[in-house]
Amino acid sequence: MAERNPYQVLGVSRQASDGEIKRAFRKLARQHHPDRNQGDADSEAKFKEVQAAYDAIGTSEARREFDQQEQMRNMFGGGGRGRGGPSMNFGGMGGMGGGGIEDLLGQMFSGGGMGGGMGGMPRQPSRQAPRQQPKAATINVGLDLTMAQAEEGGEFTFSYKRFKSQGTSMETKRTTMKLRLNPGVTHGTTKTLKGQGHDHPEGERGDVVVSVRIDAGEAYRWEGDQLIMEVPVPYSVMMLGGKVSVKLLSGKTGNLSVDPLTQVGDRRRMGKAGYNGGDLTLEFVLEEPEGLTKEQRKALKDLGSTGL
């Protein structure tokens, strides 16, 4: 069976902040922990899968390494996760024939084939109109910010790996750059840094696209640029209605009315209660107790006997 992508395993998007990934891991690890599911082989396998996914992208450094290696694998059309980065030599390719190296380079660099002879590779007569100068593939980088950093703006440092031309070869090099962001930058904002990406052996250097990922904190997540706050509600309140206490981004705490027969996933929007004065979407989730008292167990059994 093919190994699933760690983002899929943890149920988060590629735009999720590092904090969201940590919270998703904690939730799934708690749900499938062997101590809570003794003798359940499926839960044990799921727990191991979740742990492996978190090992792959659970820290900023591990995630950056995974994302960049995945981009490189995609450019090569697959392959292993070798560390240290590839080094490619373009000298003495005259005996390749059949366009094999051009196919490889077409995957690595988005120019779609090489324009002329390289390192002994004979030129092929062209029957088509001249093509544009080839350009190296784009590098995608995530920049994680706290909500306070995003609201304040400023200059932020990030790093990435790129292919750098070294004579007749290509080597990987870690590059560190700074990016200035305006106060109140929104989650998912992208900035394109022209010509700061991979070198191309016979064309234009590629770009770097930086995606801003804002960690909104515990109980919050992003759906696009929409901020979602999960509101845990006891089962009895979901069924009968009532009030629950919520703490908003402003730090204010208040009581929120819950209608009878509220369903898990139902939502309510609060104007001007979100990030940077925007709307906040409240999503009702079931509050999971750490344990049950004898009285609670009896009440649940009695409830179950009624069909609920």
C-alpha cells in the first residue's frame, strides 16, 4: 500500500500553520492511543501512521525539509528521500540520444525541454517556432507567523533550498532571505520573489513563492482566509439547549447561547470578533470528557435505553 501524505494523515491543509499541525496531531494521537483502544489493531496502526506523519512535518525544520524534498521528487518524477541534496553534472552527454536527459530536465525545470546543445549534446533541428527561454521551476515556501506578528507586520527571515549552478553541475544550496510584510497581513497571502529560486543551466532562474501561514492559537483554524473557532459543547446542552462560555481573541469571555438539537459542525458567525477586526466563525464540536463518574455512566445508560 502506498504511503499516505502526512498532511492527509493529520487532516490538515498545506496552508496550515505549524501550530495547527501540532494540535491536529495531539487530537488524533489521543483518539487512537493504544491505552484508550486496547486490543484494537486498527487504532494501533492508525496511531503509528499519525506518529510517522508528525515526525515528517511536526516541526518547522522537518516540515521545510519534507516540502522541499517533495518538490524535488516531483521534479524528478519520483524517487527516494535522500538527504544532502542531489548534484547533477551536465558534461559529456553527447551519447545520451533519444532525448532522455531532455525529458529529465523538462521535469526539473519548467521550461519544457532544453533549447540548445549542452555539454556535448548535439543540437536537434527545430521544425517549430522558436520557444521562449526556459525557466526553472518555482519554489514554494511557507512563512509561519503568530497572530501578533501578523498584526504588527515587519521584516521576517526564512530559508529554503535551491539548485545552484556550479560550472557544469547543479548543487543544492540553502538560501536565507528576509521579507517585509505590512501590518495586518492575511492568512494565505503569497509573495513572489522573482529570480530567487533554482538556477537553470540554459535559461532563466526560477521564482520563490512565499505563503503566509498565521497560527491563530488553540481552538482556532483557518479555512482559506476565514477564521474558525471550535466551541466545545456538552452533549446535554447540544440536545436541550443552554449556554457555554467562550473566550474570544480579544481576551473577553462571555456566554454563548446554544439552541436545542444543535448538531456537531453547526456554525454561527460573529461580526468583528475575528482577526484584524474581521468576522469570526464559531463551530460547535462535542465536548469530550476525560472520564465519567458513576452517576454519568448511569445517566448515559438510561439515556441509551430510550434510543438516544
